[in-house]
Amino acid sequence: MIQTRKPRRRIEIYFILYLVALVLLLPDAVPVGGDSNGISLTELRLDMQPERVRLQTKLVTDSLGGSRLVKMDSMNIIRYYGNVNDLKFSARIEEVETGQILTIEPGESSTQMFQIVPEPDRQAVVFKWHPNVQDLVPRTFRVTITGSAVPVDANGDKKGANPMSGLRISGSAQFVLATVVEREGRQTYVNNITIIDTGRRSTDAFGNGQQNFGQFWIDVARDRIVTLATKEWVNRISVGGADPARDLAGMPVVKVTGDVVGEIERYVDEKQRAIIVKGKAPRSGQLTVEVTAKRRDGQTSTTSFVVASEPLNTIQMPDAMFPGIEYAIDVKLPSLENVYAVLKDGDREITSARSGVVKYKPLLRDTGRTLTLERYVDDQRVGMVFTVVVKSFPSPEIRDVRVVGGGDKKKVLVKFFGDKNLDRPSLFVLDGNAKTPKKLFGNRREADPNERPTVSWLEEFEVDRKDASRPFTFRIQAKDTRGFSSKVWTEE
């Protein structure tokens, strides 16, 4: 019995000493909010944010078995934040309908359909999706991008050099890929009927396997582009049955009919997997752009679109603005997308409008300022810059004095400015053979019927002779409610 107990005691002591040694080797715990080396808990993760949470490819089919590519979102940029290095990324792609899962990494593990490309210079990883536009089946994929990295401190040293040796931080971002297939109503397309041969492709949900070319087609994103004369336009042409960066026999041929301004450019956008055509709108009227592409096997496809110019009309600005009067200026915006007009005081925007009129009522403190009215298309200023000065109202004016009533009465016509009710003038006799003037109510009228808004008015007064035995002479002066006075009128 004694011989069997002694070895057991030695084993227990050695085991305890081994546990103590392990505990001593463990690093100190990281306190909440930071540690002894200045690493906060907020740094112990890789923050990843996708630019888009949903990428969509949209196909529209018709009763003839044809289809058109309406929309294709083929790329997402996932940005990461923090001072890190030694980055590693992977993508987990799950097809929602079937539950099939694919995991890829940068480089060789990418597929024909999915690809991830790290871009450390931009602190980003780019996810590329090349959906099968010949497969007319709705599909949804859930993508999870997972990343890990080693944090680096402000001096450029790996934070793994502190007691938290070997530390890697990780993060993830999620978004959705969707292929939407819609059916059009019963319509007959005379031009650009696109027939998709869906029986020539043998592939799984993730684009693996053999792929034949199938039917070759190109189609424009916009059939008609309307913009301002000589303004640059851009149109995207989708390509089916070929990768435009790899499978075309040469650059597409562009033929233009109409008033061509400058050169027409065309190039292949590898990211969008499309042909880009751009140029300038005609000075007037419209032009037709025809694009023909040829695949390496000799098949060709042609599509066309129209570019029309819209004139930019001149704005009728008021000669001046006056405080307290509301102005409505017809900005004559063209019927284009993303157009607006801005009324500014220097660099400060006062008001704006995307259609119709710009309305503004200057304040008294605006007196003396020069305002500008500008028009923008796609956030670029176009056309003339119109200016108007905010002025103080002129003083009233005595415009005419006429004899009425057999010579013992005279009618005085006074022009005043401002509000027709608030700024009405009074007439005063300074000296002479005249009684106090009487205001003739009901005779007030616009001074200029074409003036809009109306800021000048005519008011009539009647002056009676005071002493019938004396000549009917006098001096008069008009004054408005703001205290502005007219010049003195002498009646002899």
C-alpha cells in the first residue's frame, strides 16, 4: 500500500507545478477601454463596409422567347478601416434557392462567375460578379466577405510585438446578388429583337463548366438621349454571347448620321463588361448613332440610338429687385434629368428650383447686393449667368398737373413705388393759392401694365383754388409712407 501511494503524490505535485507554469506564461488581461500598451478594445476588430448591399441583374423576356438585358450591377467595393497589414480575404457565396455554398479566395480560387481582388492602396477589396445573362432563371446569392489582418501601431510596429503576440483581428461584410427575370406584355419589337439561345450552355449555379458562345447580340442602355446642345453624352452598350474585352474581333464600328460635333469615342469597359460610346450633342436637331460589333467567330450585331439636343432658353430677369416684393422668375429649365437653377448671393445659395420658377422676396438688408441666377445640368453650370441688383425703392414722382372744373381745380398725378396699399403717397402744398389736396379714391392703377411683379403705381389728387381773386399758382411735393419725398413741383 505504501509503495503505491508515493508515486501518486509525486504525479500530483508535478501536475500542479505544470499548471502554475502555464498560468505564468499567459499575457495580462486587456482592461476595458485599453491595455498597458495603449491598445483599446475598439481597435481589436476589422471594420468592413460594402458600398452596396444589393447588386442586381435584370432581364426582360418577351413572348417570342427573346430577352433584353436592362440592368447589370457587376462590382461591389468593400472598404476596410484601421491601420493594419498582412490582410487575408475570402468570400462565402450561398445560393439561396438551392443552399449550394462556394468559398473563394483571391487568385486561382476565383471562378468565371465570382472574383475577389484586394486593393490595399485603396484600403478595399473588390468583389466582381459576372452573371450568366443567358440563363433566364431568377437567382439570389448571399455573399459574406471575411477578412483578417494584423494591427499596426502609430509607429508602424506590429501590435503583435507587445504581450498580445500573434494577434489577428477579423471582420466581415454581407450583401446580396440577385438575378431578376421579368416578362413583358404582348408587344412586337420591329427592331432589335434579341433571341437568347439557352440550350447551348452547360454550367452549374456558380458558372463552372464548359461554355459555348451562343447567340451574339448587343443592346443600348438608352434608345434616346436628350441633352443640351454640344454637351457630352455617354451610352452603355451591353454585350451578350461574348466577353467584350476578350471575344471581339476588333473595336466596334460607329457610324453617325447628323450634325456631328467633335469626335465619337468608343472603348470597352472591362468592369461593366460593356462597350462605352460617348460624344457631344448636335448644335440643333438630332443625330443617329449606329454601333456594329463583330465576334471572333465572324458573327456581327448592330444596334443604334438617337441623340437629340434641347435648346437652353434665355431667362427674362427683372431690371431690378426691391425689398418686400416677391419675385417669381421662370428659369426655363430644359426637360432633362438632374437639372436645377440656383439663386445666389456671392457663393451663398439663397434658393433653388428643379422646375418652373425660382421665388424670392428680398429683405431690406439685401439692398445694394448683386444676386446671380445659374442653371446646372448634372451638377455642371450651363449657359449664361444672370445678375440682378437689389435696389431701394425710388422716391415718388409728380408726373402731371392738369386744369379741371372750369379752372378752379387742378388734378395732380403722382407715381409711387412699392406696395400699392402700404406705400401710398400723400400730397402737400408748400405755398401758393391752393387748398389742402384731396386724394381721389378709386383712381389708383398700375403705372406699367406689362411690369411683373408690379412695383410702380399711379395715384390721383385734386387741388382747389384757395382765393378766386388771385392767380391759381402753388408749389407741391409728394411723400410716401417710408419718408421719401418727390421733387418740388411749381405750378404757375
